[in-house]
Amino acid sequence: MRIASFNVENLFDRAKALNTSTWAEGREVLAQHARINSLLGEPVYTEEIKGEIVKLLEQLGLDKKDDGGRYALLRQNRGRLLRRSRTGGVEIVASGRDVWVGWVELKTEPVNELATQHTAMVMRDVAADIQAVVETDNRIALRDFSSILLHAVGGTPFEHTMLIDGNDDRGIDVGILTRAGYEITGIRSHVDDTDAKGEIFSRDCPEYVITTATGERVVVLVNHLKSKGYGTAADSNAKRQRQAARIATIYRRLRKLKELNVAVVGDFNDTPDSKPLAPLLAKTDLRDITTHEAFTSDGRPGTYANGTKSNKIDYLALAGAVQTRHRGRHLPQGRLGRQTRHAMGALSDHDQRDPGCVGPRCHLRRRRYLTFGHLASPPRSPATPRTRPAPELRGRRSGSLHRRYALWARSQLGSLRRTGSTVTMSRRRGNPCGVRRKETHDK
């Protein structure tokens, strides 16, 4: 059984504020968006609140038109929040939350189609039986990605697709895909979990019970914890620690219920030795697969950027009961600038040589790796057919090759006739696929 986790950074549409050219710009917009919606949720709009709402509307570019902002728009579904004068002034006419229905939402833009196709290529080559995904648009997008894009690149679409809307209103939820023979037989959401300080999870911590064809159960907890980029460091760390503590409580409950096969996976947004993750990684018997003695590392433990120790933020942590059933190796990636085809080929060849191994990682898109693990039992489903790079796409990483492939990909994404192939292209700013992507930020 092969389990994988991948932060896909949206498949088809992504909030513009998450793709700004600089971190400072995106961070400011996200803070303004969160603050104004918090104020709009107040039962009574005092003069002080009205003044701050007007100021935030001006900062977001919504003082003249509901959709006048570069990154955001104002929804007024019923009733009126404001009145705009011909001279350009804004007056808040709503007295509180109950007299109108609406909010401020972030504008979205299409994800680069080549980036989405390369995501499909990596999932095709990894051929996981259980694929967890982070920062996904919604269930329909995830289903269509599986049925259309995976098929288009010669992969096998997943049989089951599930995603539960979480607490994030920006379309970056967590979900799961499974193959035939790995049925999702149980789901439990934790979007409503609270503690003394309020809501715990930024997205969700769904429990997915997967039952194999042999009757074995695996419980997968998919997570995306609070990032370091949004809000103050102290607040972010405190939130992440609360989330880690709650996941640990959920995990202990599952173990008391005699669930032996438990995997806690996803983007934890912090390093293994950090204080916020201590309740989960230091105070339970969960163990990340990269720390297993049978796991052969390539010397770069990180999961994004240059792969350094401080860049280790993505995990596939397993219960103590199943740790002894693992063996694995780390895909030799080296520093940024290596050819993507080498990494892809090593991954595919490795699968054929050693189908029972666990833990390679594939470096894809914006300084992200995909790490996956493989349980030795039960027998895995038939492997997805592998394909070598198309002859016309092998060789030098030239500019003409990049342009030729870009034209080919755009035409084939529309017709969906070609089965696809692994491609070698130039890697810029840590992007192995040669697709220019801006820095992204999450909450």
C-alpha cells in the first residue's frame, strides 16, 4: 500500500492575493481581508467600527465599486452595507450584521496550466494507492483533475475522491484520493473543534477510514497547519501548537480504539524540532518516515526550497505499530538546478526495481517536494503504466524546447488526446518544470 501527501497549491483557480510578486504585498491584503470580514461579523456597527470598515474598503480598492479591487470584491447579496456619493465618499448605512447579507471575498485567477499538468505527471509516476492533497480548490475540481488531467498524461484516475470544505474561505482545503480496492468507508470532520481560545483548525483535520480489498483498515488524518507567514510569529506559533495538541488527542483516541494503521500527513508548516509541533511529534509514538532507520536520505531533509533542514515542513507520520513494516530510500535530488527528467526517471526506475519500498520524494513546482510511503502489506493494486520521455522532448534544456513544449501542452490540454510524457525543462527559482510561479502564502 502506497500513501502519498502533496501540497498542490490549487489545481485550477487560486486567490490572487496568494500569488503576489512579493510577500509583503500578499500579507497586507490577507490581513485586510481577514480584518474587514471580522468587523462585518459584528452584531452592531459602532462609529468606530464603521470608520475602520471604510478605511479597509479604501485600502482594498472597494470604495468606488464593489468589484473595483485588484485582489478583492464586495458581495452585497441582500440589503446594503454602504452608500457611495458622487464625490467619492463612502458611508456605512448598515447598523449591524443582521440588516444585510454579504462579505468581502478574494478574487481568484487561473493556475498556470503547465503547473497543473506537471502535478498530474508526478501523481502518475508516484502511483499512490492513497493520495492526500493539501491546498485543493474543492471536491469537484479534485475529481475533474483526477478524471481528466491524470488520464490526459497517461495516468490512471483515482476511483474515489473526497474533500470536505474546511474553515478557510480561500479555496485551499485538504482532501484525499484512493484507488479501486481502497474504499473510503468512514469520514469524520473536525472543522467545529474548539478549545478555550476558540476555533482550532485553520482548515480541517479530517479522519478518513480506508478499507482495503483484504479487509485491512487504515486511518489517514490530512492536515494543513497554521503557516508562519500570516499574522505575528507568536500568534501563528500558538495556533499551530493548539492544532498539533488537538491532532495528538485525536490520534490517541484512535489508538485506544485499537486502530493500528494510522497515518498523520500533510503540511505542518514547521520543523520537526519546533516547540509548536512537540505535542504531536515528541509526545506521541508517531514517527515521520524520513526518520526511519530503513529510510535512505539524499542528504537534504527539507521538503521545499533548497531542501535544507529548516525547510522540512511536510510530513508523513506513521503510528508506532506500523513503523516496523517499512523500508525505503530517498530519491537522489541534489541541489536546485538538476534536471527534472533525472528525478522523474529515478523515481520511475526505483518503483520498478523495488516495488515494496517507501519514501522517495519528487521535487515539483514552487520549491515543493512530494514525499510518499509504502506499507509492505497488503498487496498493492496494479501499478500505473510508466512512460519514458517522448523522443522529441528529450535532450538539451533549451529555450526552443521550452517554447515547443508550452505550445504542445496548451493544445493538448484542450483536446486531451495525448497520453503525455515526462519532460526535461529548465528550472528557475527552484521550479523544476520551468514554469514561472510567484511566491505563495497561506493562512
